[in-house]
Amino acid sequence: MTTRIETDRLVIRSFVSDDGPHWVELVSSQEVRRFLPASAPPSLERFATVLADRTAMEAEIGYSMWAVDERATGAFVGQCGIRPIDEGNGPEVDLAYHFVPAAWGKGYATEAATAVLDHGLYVLRLERIIAVVVPENTGSWRVIEKAGMRYVGEVDYYGMAGLKLYEAERSWWVTNPQPRRPFRG
Ligand SMILES: CC(C)(COP(=O)(O)OP(=O)(O)OC[C@H]1O[C@@H](n2cnc3c(N)ncnc32)[C@H](O)[C@@H]1OP(=O)(O)O)[C@@H](O)C(=O)NCCC(=O)NCCS
């Protein structure tokens, strides 16, 4: 199965093999990596494994990390998606997003995160999606709050202590600040 979600300015879609160089560039950026847990060095070989894992996860549970393109230009600008937290261990489902620095400051992360929450809660019918963030990553928790998630407290995940934990539940979450659709809880 594949996924395609369109927003005003973005297309959120399943990764394909042609995305390799863009993904490697994204996750090689020191600016992007600054607040992220350590991971295997990015390479096209690594991308092949990542793509296979994401494709298999999407086939099995209906979601994964997705590529994000700018609609106006078709350019790859980042990735956003949901997956079982802690490298697939779960059981919580975790929202994540990483954008190329050239695309920062345009509201893209908020737009993508909101659309992915909407898809996860209302299309996939998940009850709850969480997000965890390093407290110093101000931009990220601003995105989370603008996407209408609620602060819960501190939590340890991905081998990192004292992360800020946020949640969105289908019972109360609506797209924020202006609902784009009627509440469908
Ligand atoms: C965090 C990240 C996704 C933000 O992307 P973005 O597209 O610039 O975010 P938005 O434009 O939607 O910004 C949302 C809000 O956060 C604010 N913001 C963004 N970056 C910020 C920063 N570094 N410091 C303070 N505020 C920031 C914006 O001003 C905006 O608030 P406003 O509308 O009130 O002005 C991006 O910086 C990124 O990809 N970082 C690297 C990967 C990462 O850390 N991902 C999150 C892991 S939990």
C-alpha cells in the first residue's frame, strides 16, 4: 500500500527509491541532526534498508515515515510521519518530522504535522498519537503545540532522558488553529 496526503502547499507520500539522494542529504545535515538520537551513518545503502523497512511497515500497519514535497515546485523538502516509538518497539505511536534547512520557517512542519495527525486519528482511526522532543529543540515543540497537541510531562525514549511528551487523542484533537474539516470524532 502507499499513502498520499495533500495539503495547501505540500504533498506527503510514501518514499520511493528515487528519494535516496534527497534523504541522504537531509539526514546528513548537522543542523537537522542537532537534537536527534544517534543513528547509522546515512548512505544510499542505508536508504535502501530504510526504504524496505518503511515499505514493509506501511504494508503491515498502514503508516510509516513519509516523504514531503513542495507542491509548487515538486521539490523534496523533508519527511514526516508516524511510527511505533523507540525504533518500532511501541506500543505508543510517535509523530516525527525533519525538514531541509532551506525549507525552515515557512510553516511547512506545522502544516505537515497537522495533516499527519489528521490522517492518523481520523483516517487510520488511531486513538492516540504522541510526540517527544528534546526541551532545547524550541522549533520542534512550537510545531507540536501549533499542531494542537497537549503537553503531558517528561519521558525517556530513544535512550534520551527528560524529553517533553505531547499527545493528541481522537476524542478531543481537532486541527489547529482553524479546523479544516468538521470534527469527526
Ligand atoms: C523543527 C523543525 C521541523 C521546524 O520546521 P519549520 O518548518 O521551520 O517549522 P514551522 O515553520 O512550522 O514553525 C513552527 C513554529 O515554530 C517556530 N520555530 C521554528 N524554528 C524555531 C526555532 N529554531 N526557534 C524558535 N522558534 C522556532 C516558528 O517561528 C513557528 O512559530 P510561529 O508561527 O509562532 O512563528 C525544523 O527546524 C527541523 O527540521 N529541525 C531538524 C529536525 C528536528 O529536530 N525535528 C524534530 C525532532 S523532535
